[in-house]
Amino acid sequence: MNTDTVAFVNGVIYTGFSPPRRVRGLAVVNGIVVYAGDPARAAGIVKGLGGDIVDLGGKVAIPGFVDAHLHLDSLGMSLRSADLRGVRSIAELRERIRRFLEQHPDTEVVFGRGWDQELFKEGRWPTRWDIDDVTGDRPAVLVRVCGHAALLNTRALVESGLIDVKSPLIMRREDGEPTGVVKEEFVQRAIEALGARRGLVKALEEGARYVAAHGVTEVGFVSCNLDSLNAVMELWRRGKLPIRVRLYLEPEAFRRCSSCLAPGFGDGLLRVTGLKVIVDGSLGARTAWLSEPYADDPSTRGSLLWSYEELKEVAMLAFERGFQLAIHAIGDATLDIVLRLYRELGVSQGDRARVEHASVARPEQIAEMAKIGAVAVVQPHFVITDWWVVRRVGKGRVTWVYPFRTMVRRGVRLALSTDAPVEPVDPFETLYAAVTRGINEGIELGRITPNETLEVHEALDAYTRGSAYALRDPMAGSLEPGHYADLVVLSADPLATEPTKLRDIEVVETYVGGRRVYP
């Protein structure tokens, strides 16, 4: 089906979740919902215009999921790289790489993602000497699950020029030799230096189609650099974008393009929206900047990646030009910085200034976010992935970690996302994490903070309307008249599914603007 004038009839169609509203028919004209209600009337409207009729056969349809924060370029690249998720030892890491190279013998640069040293039975970070013999004479960049650290083999360390760089973000052993683990900005520097971004247009297209197959119809593409900006615009010009993309430029791309790309540039599929700044690191790499030292490593509080003056300069430039601000703050000390910045800039509810992650947030910080109208763009699956977080921050701070229910109760607007490829794109994995907090997996944080779970309808609302709000897109996130006809047909009704079974729900079809984009 390639028409965007269509009626969807004989289904259980949720037009939204706040509160949940169900109809049995939708009429869509030129990609926009014009009627939601009786199926016979919906069909009559569309027949009169020569459109198509889609009989849902009793299946459930909901607004398309809106992932407010992911890295579409890194996701596309990860689909053609070694999958290192769930690796339990350095020996298994080596075996995954070996199998990948057997299957891809022509690989020039070995790219992989997903390892987490917290899972390794060896109880230590991997080193370049662990993988040099497996990767051979090819450069290798293996990114940690969080994206804030990477393991380079010796060839990659030399070719990227990082072997001679002196920085606390490049790990060294006692004799001063770099181990191959690099953190924060050096991860991206290595990737770019080794040309791992070749074939970016194709990778972005594959990433967008992968997202659509999981029922996601719109994304906030964060930390978009110049190469990715050019590549995604190429897809847009060719008519190859299957989903809606809202761009948040990284600072260098913003500085170079802000004079020629005004906020709102684009159309319903692709739009330039804001500036994304990463101010600290991750809890997994112990680079998130905390107000007090890490409980499991009192020698560090993490890393602040920008001075306040530098951050304010670029943020003020963006804010004054009408770009939305999206600032990464995982540690509570970083959140202090971001809230100070937003106060001094005078942001208000209408600006929808975003806080990306807000992973560690004290009660008074949550109150301040609500007061200034900041949007919390959170990743519920972090609760499960960061299974070690209680020992990392200590039990005295554990109630500040991923406090989703407290945010909602205090009036903070919540948007859900995956930070893919950091977490799985599958929205039902995210919903499961939001409503269970990993209690069934024995996650300690979930056991200590069961009061921070969301109800299923609340999580669905945050994943549709809430994320659309965060993306400044008033036409997304709902199937009420006047909104995009972006919808997902499901194998089961999430509101009638036991929380423990949410991950079993499958996407049957995905429509963007009334046009089927999956399968």
C-alpha cells in the first residue's frame, strides 16, 4: 500500500493513553488523521476520496512509538558490527570477535559494541593485549555498552594517534603503557580516525528501517555530527527515510551549520530541532560527574567534560537562535550545572529544555526541573543494564537513581527513549523495564525502589505523547484528528497484558503518515 489516504477499520485502536481512548475506525487524508470513531464512517470518508481501506481484523493498533533519544548513525553501524552484548568473560569476548571475522573475512576495521566489564568473570577491564592476536593486523574498536569507553587493539591505538596522547581518559597500566581502553571524546576520535563511518548513508538507512520494524515511527537523532547530517539529508532528498527524524546537532556541527540551518528547517519527515551537549560521562565507566565520590571507587567523582563558561557560551548561542537545548546529565553534580544554566538563560515551560538521562537526581533537583519546565528524557532499560548501580553510588544515594515515579509525581514531563544502540530499540523491552524495574531479574535497584515503577498506560503515554512533546512535535504521539497517522499494529493489547509478558508482544505492521513502512 503506497497511498496516504486510507481508512483503518475493525480494530481496537488506541488514539492515546492519557487517559486511554479506544475507537474502531480511523480516517486518514494526506497522512493526517481526520476522523477517529465509527469504522463505517471512517470508511465512508475515505471511499469518497478514492483511498484504500485496511481491515485490521480485530487487531490492536496504537500510536507509533516515539524514541526521543537515540544515535541513528551508531545504531546503523552496530547492525553491521560484532555484537558483544552479554559477554561474560574476556575469553568469550575473543570468541565473539573470532566468529565475527570468520563470517566477515573482508573486514578492514573491526567494529564492535556492547561489552560490559562488570559482567566479566576476570573482574577487570579488557586490554589491547587480550585481543591483538584475534584481530591480527586489522585495527579494532570495540565500544562499551554505554558508548563512553572503548577498547582499541594496538594497531588501532597507533593508527588513531592515541598511543602517544597523555590524558586521564586513556587508561594505563602501572608502567605507563596505554591498555587500549579510552573514554569519552577519545572514543569518537578513534572511530573517525579509522574510517569506521564508511558507508554511512547505507548504515543510516538500515538503522531507520530497523527502527521502523520495531514500531518506532519517530526518533530524536541526538549528537548528529556533520558527516551524519550530510548522510541523513541525502536519504531525505532521495525519499528513503521510512520514519520521522528530529535532529539534535552536536556542538561542532551546530557551530558550523547554525547560521544556515534555522531550527525547524526541513519538513514532516526530517527536521532540525536542537543542540545536544554531552557534559559528563556514564555510571558504567565511572565518568558521570557526582557530587560525592563513587562508593566503589572513592578516588573519583567522575569527569566534567565542559567548563561552565564554555557550556554557557554554546548554549546561549543556540537558545537565542531558537534551537532546543538537550543537555546530557547523568551525574547529580552535572544536573546542578544544567539547572543553573537553564535558570540563568531564563528557560520556561514553552522552551521544553531537555535533560538527557537525569540518571542521578536529588529530590530538590526534581522539584527545580518541574519549576522551570525541563523535560526529563529517560531510558528505563538502564535500570536492568546497570544492575551494579547500587554498589556504584552506595545505598545512601540509591533513591536518587532513575526516579521515574517521583518525577511524574512532582510534575516533570517524562519522555522515554533507548539511547540505542546503548539499549535495545524494542519498545517492549523499554516498557517492561519501566513497569517492573527488573524485579523478576533480581535487580537490586528494583527491589529497593519498587515505588519508582510506572503503570503501563503511563509508560505508553510517555513513550508516545511525552516523547513527541520532548521533540517539539505537536502532530506526533496521538491518533486523534489533526495528528500524523503514525501507527503500529500489534500482536496483543499492552494494556491487557501482564507486565511480565510485555516483552512477548510483537509488531505486526508499522505505518508512517498512513503508509506502511513495515513489513
